[in-house]
Amino acid sequence: MSKPVEDKSRNVACPSCGAPVRFRGATSIVAVCPFCKSTLVRDGVKLENVGKQAELLEDQTPIRIGADGRHRGVGFNVVGRIQFRHEAGLWNEWYVLFADGKSGWLSDASREYTITYPIPPQVVEPFESLKAGDPIHIVGDKWYSGKYSVTNLDTGEVVAGEGELPFKFTSGWKANVADLRGAGARFATVDYSEVPPRIYVGEKLPFDTFAFSGLRDPERVGFTKGTALAFKCAGCGAPIEKHVTTTEVVACGSCGTVTDVTGTVGRLVQKNERNVAGFVPIIPLGTVGRWKNVKYEVVGFMRRGVTVDGVPYQWGEYLLHNIEQGYAWITEYNGHYNFVRTAAELPRDEEVLGQPRVKYLGRIFKHYQKSQAKVTFLTGEFYWRVQLGETVDCNDYVSPPLMVSSEGTGKEISWSVGEYVEPSAIFAAFALKAKPRKPVGVAPNQPSPYTGKVGPYWLAFIAFLALGLVAQLVFSAMQSSAKPSPVPFHLAGGETVARVTSAPFKIGGFGAAPLTVRTATIASTEWVSVDLQLTDADSGRAYSTQRSLGNHNISGNLEGSGIDVGEVPGVPAGRYTLAIEARSPKAVNGTVEVYRSSVGWSNFWLFAGFIVLWPTIALARSMAFEKKRWLESDYASDSSGDSDSDSEPDSDD
């Protein structure tokens, strides 16, 4: 990896101890002697010792001076550090020199990494007038110019520094700082310690993006496995331990008192008389597990709750820690689990009417609920000064299996992204012996078991319906579309029998199927007997039937009809002749029609009604699942009238 070219003329001897000190950056004016910790300020050829630096606090950072990395394809080398303390804990600003001669700052704040570059000063709002969420426009090069949003307002205090740095500083020096997020990974910091304020722009990126090398040995970073610092609870005096060097406070498992453990003696942050009686986290503190090939330790646990329409709802949040990847969370509500990390980008509002939406990493998330979450239970270690009763304004947006959430105060807005995880996967990852309880209800971002299934059911229905329609049409087409002409017969007065034979005619159809025979006469008071013989003109095969019609005088009442309809079964398609022999005591005129009846549509509609059940049932189940999903949201259609027993508010583990 290419490194900044070293200029030997910038090597100096420490005036305090004589050790060699290097100024590798052209803009570096301060260097801290690595041996005696003297702070050396360069002014041309003059070198001034302005005093010794305070001791840096161990913060478990994996980065060190001399480490290498890359950003946007250009290699850099870490040459200096300033360590700050702020309300949420410690953070480091690493001064880096690039192979192309530029310089920048690599920030490590609770294992969230940003790299920024200084840009020319421009007018920005005063620090005192800003609040979280305010827009700030930065102008300049295309890659960083645009609209940013204030995500954090804080005052940082310098703890100490090391290596070489581009400006003079002293321990205890304070600076008001505003952190901003822009589109995608864009990040900016406004440092109000000078007039005009310094502005740095860059990106917030995952640890692995920087392709680091030369980092600290993970086995020697911070506390080694199995060791801890012991303190006494500032409330009840019970022993408490600090396992992670970035821990700011420890909540006593016995009484819930919050103790500051950043020094050598625990200091009271919040006195509490007792914790929630009998409450035990499902995942014990200190449990180590591996999730997506990253090893995490459970270091803290809290319960938070909201009240909606007078009904309390509570859930658990487990704080996880990894030396390189930083912090993550596992949340649990009613047996549903989510794995939560800080959002890689700032979600953007979508311009829509009605239900608000945001866009994150190319996905659209629908607003689920706005609430004010309150801390109700604490135990273990936390990297910020959390207290019982602490509240934040929350907004949740869902796109199963993901959920993005914002938590805001007047000074900070943070975004996280959670992924729904099956309970069995969590229990396996952390080797928990107990069995997870059955989830209750539907979680906001729980994947629907019907996702991707309703559509195929409808496609299958359409396919089968089309096949049925084709079969119906084929069978209909195979039937004779035109009836043969009726064959007339006439029985004159005084005759008792009339015989008629038709010319050959065609009968259509498919296979051997029934033929309809319709006989009609004008007989009104007498009966008529008709013998019919249908003969295949090619094979000579004959089909016979006898029909009777007309009226009979029964006890002075005429009963019967001048029309008769019957069937001749099993007649295949072909050319036929029809022989008619009619008998009646009086003169009669009549006709005989022989034809293939058209295929009825009743069976087709029965078939359609049967196969439509499957997609209809799947759709109904999917809609019922979605109704349960939104039952506890701000958009429930009838949350007061739904008696669904799957929803149990304020359920403990």
C-alpha cells in the first residue's frame, strides 16, 4: 500500500527527552512525543514544548498510529489522534495523511466510523439556534454539495492527544460540534470552536470498507477475556463490574441505580430504590454468541415502554458489543425478535399523501407508529449515560422483514435498522438452553407466510380456468353447430300408417354421444305413435327408438302434449338417414328433428367456482395477517373493536 512520502527534514529531536519526533504532514504543526508525552508546537524552524499531555483513556479502539487504510481508492496512514469526551462517551479523531498529499480525519465513535476532509469556510447557522432535524445546505464540489440534516448536537472536551496534528490544543479544551447526515453515506461535521466554524465533509462507512491493516491486536485491545474492573454500586453498595472499556455507566441488577464507571471510583448518576422485582432477561448478561460471523457479547439489557390509548406496551432490548464492529441490539416483544444496527444511511422522506413513508437503501418503508418510549428497567453496561425514566420520541417504518426507526431528542436524532429474526435462530446463535416461547400476535415487520404465494395461486387459477375454457370450447366445437332440417311426415285421413325416409344428413360430435330427438305434431285430440330408425349411411348400423305423443281422453279430460323430446344414446358422428313410421286413428301432420345437443356451461362454472377457492382463501389469510400486523399501529382500521386474542399488551418474557 502506498504511503505519504516521508520528508527527512521534518525529523526533530524532542527538546525534553531527546527522542526522535517526526512531522510527516505538511500541515502538521503539533506532535506529541511518544516517549515523554511532551507537546511540541512547530513554528517554522522553531520548536516549542508547551507541556505534557494528559494520559489517554483506554477506549478499546482497534485503530492505532501507523495503521493504514483506504478511502475512495486512495491509501492513507494514521499519524495522530485527539481523544474527546462527550455526553455519550469517548470518541477519537484520527488524523490521517493520504498518498496524494491530502489530509483528513477518521472518526471512531462507539465503533461508528466516518472519514471527513476540511472544506473552505461558509456561512452556517449558529450552534445555539440549531436543533436536531434542522436542514443545513453545504455548497462546494458536486460529491458533497447538497442538503444535510442535523443529527447530533454536542459539546466535546479534549482528553488528550498523541502523534502529529494540524493545530494546537490543550487538555480540557471544549468545542461545540454539530454532526450532519446527507444523502446516502454523506456525513459532515461543523466545529464551532473557531470563527468562522470549521466544516468537514465526508462519509459514514462500515469498518470493513476501509480495508485496514496494521491495527491493534484484538486480543490485547481493552480488557482481556475473563477480566473486568470492579466497582461498588453507588446506590446499594453491591459489587458491579465493567467489562467493556467504552462503558460509561453500569446499572445495578439489584437496585437499578446507575453508576458512572469512567473513573477509578463509581460515581452516582441516578439513585433508584429497587429494580423491577423478579425480572430476569432471557439472554443472560455476559453471554457470547456469533451472528452473521461476528462475535458479540451481551453487555447490557433494558426494557422500554410506550402507552397507546391508555394501554402500556413494553419490550426488551439487549445491548451487544464487538471490538471492531461496535454495538448492536437484539430486541424482543411478545416472543418476536429483531437484530438491530445503526442505519448505514439517513432514510429519506418520500413525497406521498396520507401515510408517511421513507426510502432506505432502495426500499420503501411505511410509517407504522409514532410514540414516546420510556426506559423502565436497566441492568448491565451502557455506552451512554442512560437513566430510568429517560424518554425519546420514536417513529417506526416497516418493510418486512426490515424496520427502520428514528429516536430523537432536541439535540440528537439517530436511525437504526432492524431485521426480523426467528426466535430459534437467536437461541441457537447464543447457545441458549431454554426453548423460545411461541410468538404472540404479528410483529410490525414480521414476514408474512403468504408473501409470494397469493400471486402464484391466482396465476394457477387463471391457468386452470383457461384450460377449462379451452376444453369447454373444444367440446362445443366438436358438436354439430347446425341442426339438420326437420323431416316431415303426413298421415292422411283413412290411413293408419305413414312411412317416410329422409335424405342423408350429417351429425357432428365427439365419440359416441346421445342424440336429441324432437317430435312435433298438430294432433289435438288424438294420440300419435312414431317409430324412428336412424341408419349410418356408410356402415349401415341402425339405431331405433319409439315415441308417443298427442292427447288422451282420460275420464273426460285431455292429457298430453303435441311435442315430445327424447334421446338416442351412443350415436357417433357420421352421415345418417332417418326412417319414420307414424300411426294414428286420424289425419296427422308432424316433423321429426334429430340433432346433437350443445355442451352445457354448468360444469365449467362449477369447475371455476371450485378452483377459485384456493386463491380466495390465500388472499383472505394474507389480508387477515396484514390486519393483525397493523392492529397496534397508528393506522389500525378498527383497533377498538377487534377482539383478536393474539394481541397481548405489556407482556413480560
